[in-house]
Amino acid sequence: MFAVIYKFKLKPAQEELYQHHWHKIANFFIKHRSAIGSCLHKGDNGLWVAYSRWPDKETRDASWPGEGSPNNELPEDIRHSIQLMQTIKTENSDLEEDYEEICLNVINDLLGIPEKL
């Protein structure tokens, strides 16, 4: 399994728009591109963190454009949402020093699995 963590800050006027498009894209990837799940968080200090899980890096890379243009196989509205989120990221780059995503291979996963004692 593969996971990616994104961290960023947003200008208050862009928070609602970002949340809308994040939700739309995450839902699409779960329903149509084999994503396992995603979660969006906001800290008290204004730091936003998004976390997504995929079966493997190849599945994620085939869907998410990274710094490039959205995959042409994606529907137009999803490509538009990705482009809009990339624009918001660029517009907010002055708020945070490091926008690099953190890519991780999942070694031991207990998320969402209640452990029986």
C-alpha cells in the first residue's frame, strides 16, 4: 500500500473552495481510480494536511498529475478541479515554506481496523 501526505496553508477566502474541490477529487479517485481513502485536516495554527492511501504508487501516479497537467483520461470536471487546486497552491506559496508532498510505503496499517484485545 502507498500513502501520500500533503501539507499547506490557505488564505481564509480560499478555504471553502479548496475543500469543495478536494472532496470532489477524493471522491472520484475512490470511486473510479482505486484510491483506498483520503482525509483532510486543519490545525489550529492554520496548517492544512491531506492524507491519501492507494494500493500502490503506480495506481496513484496514473491518476494524480504531480506538478504536471491532469491525466487526460480523467473527466473534464475533475481535470478542472485539479487545475484549480494547483492554482490555489501556487497562490498560497508565500504562506508556507515547504509544499513538497511526502510519499510513504505503508508498512503496518491499523487505520480503520479496530484491534481486538
